[in-house]
Amino acid sequence: MACLYADINKALDELDRIGQSIRQVDARLLDPDTFAPGDIESDMSAGDVLFAMFYGALGAVFASSGKIRDLLEHVHEDASIKNPKTPLGKLLHHFQDDIDTVVSADTGRIFTDRNNERISPRFHRVMRGHDPFSIRSDNPFLVLTRQHGLIKGIVQVFRHLAGDTFSRQGLVLPFHSFFDYAQDGKLGNWLVTITEQVSGQGKVDALSAFNHLFTIHMQDILTQGLTWALCKAHIGMNGIRDEVRATQFRFTAYSTCFFTHAVIGMARQGGVPYLHWPAFGMMMREFYRLFRLNYGQIRELERRTAAIVEANIKLERQVFATGASLVSWEDGRGYIGELERQDRLFADLVDFMDRED
């Protein structure tokens, strides 16, 4: 009799432990902290998309404004004369720097290329002296330190290149000197060649097309700053703490700015786009950030899934262990005999209780 009660109690205890394990697994699956809202990639709301596109389009419109371009051109003109009149012109002063022109014994100052051959002023910035990464003798740090001395020359490089971003032509993209090539004894540059081919199809002036394809303008930098400020204000005012959502918002705004600016250029230049390099750089930065955030969340989900699978395996082993402790019979007669034995034990218990009464 005591053995029967012990078996029954043991079986009940095992079932109770299994039930507790199941409830623990269910609790982990249903626990909101397991998949917190910030841990799962969230989509922007419709309002977010509209505002992000509006901010980007607004930046593109300002980047394409002729009035802003003329205003900044005046700054460059003032910085290029012998005696600037404005504080900004004095700050960016670069009158007769040797990276623009060199002294000729016959005709005064002239424009030359990296091979010291005389050229027209149209593409003088791409052909000499304006690539800080140039590995040739026209590197602006080498040229201006020879002209102005070490410290003043280094400072003058930044003043000159920053001042050129205010001009209508803009500052040629870094590393442009690596696109040089020689043909018939003359120096050429693939960026210029590509522009001439593209502009020839659209009947647009090659210099104007080049200035919008392969140069950086202060106008673009300022409008990108405007787009960035609008995005930051929107994210702050709307309490967006989810970094994935915030990154999606900025990426949408920057990409809208870049592509809208390009479309405006195509409409104005017969199919040749404006390239907004600051917006492109920030767009690629947010794209990389979005990829990294999503990859991190995927790894976290994999880790949590593996933990749940491990818990399920342990529960399965516990169930099998419980089943192994139960008595099993080879055929049905064994189970019938066990039932008959339990009936006799129960009848004996009843008789015993009756005799006690």
C-alpha cells in the first residue's frame, strides 16, 4: 500500500515540475522584455515619411537656388582680390596663390597643368594645385608652403580650398588628380573627358556641367546642414528614441535631397544631373548605419532563439526522464493485470477502513 502511494506522489510531483517548466517557457515567450519595441526594426509612420521627403526636397530647392549661388559667389570674389572688404573675404583671402597661377617671365601670371604646360583657365582647378592628395609636385601643401612658409602655407591651403567652395565653379572632388592620363604628349583628366562627352549629348556647356558633377559647393554644404537640422528637430520633437526609426528618417531625407537635386539638374541641363556630394555622403553614412543596426538586431534575435530552443530541449529531456520512471508492460494483459491489482489494493483498503469503524 505504501509503495502505491509513493508511486502516485512521485508521478504527481513529476507532472507538477513539468507544468512549471512549461509555464516558465511560456512566460519567457510572452514577456515583453524578450522582444522590447526598441529591439525590433520599426517602420516609420506615414507622417515621418512625408516630413522626411519634405525636408529633403526643401534642401534640394535651396541647393539649386541661383540667388544663394550668386550671394556666395560674391564672397569668393571678395576673397580673391588684393584687399578684401568683408570679414569673410579677409578670412578666406587667397590672392595670387601659386596653386592658381604661376609667374611667367614673359607674360606675368599664367595657368598651367601638372606638367607645367600652359592651359586655359576653364579647368585650371582640376588640372593643377587643388588636390590635397596629389602625389605630384602640384600638391597644394607643397606649393603654398614654398610660397608662404611652413605654418602660413598650411593655413593658406585650408583658406584657399575653403574659399573655392564659395565660387560658382566649386572645389573639385579630392583625389581628382588620380584620373589624369596622357594623350599625344598632353595631360588630360578623365573627369573632364567624361563631362565633355556627357554635356555634348545634352548640348550643355562642359564647364557648367563639370561644376555640378564633380565639385563641392558651400551652397550644398549649407543646405545639407539645413536638412540635418530639420531632421534632428523632428526626431527630438516627436520623441523618436528608436535608433532604427531615426536612421530610416534621416536616410529618407538625405536620399530625397540627393535625387531631387539631381532631377532639377537634369531638367535645367538637358539630362545632365546636379550631384549633391554632401547629401550623397550623409546618405551613404545612414545606409551603413542602418545595415549595422539591423545586423546587430538579427544577431540578438538569433541568440534569443537559440536560448529558447535550448530551454525546449531541456524540457523535452525532463519529460522523457519522467516517462522512463513509469512502469511499462509488454502487452495489454500486463496493463489489465496492473489494473486488477490496483483494484484489489483499493478493495483491501476499503475493508480495512470498514473494520476500523
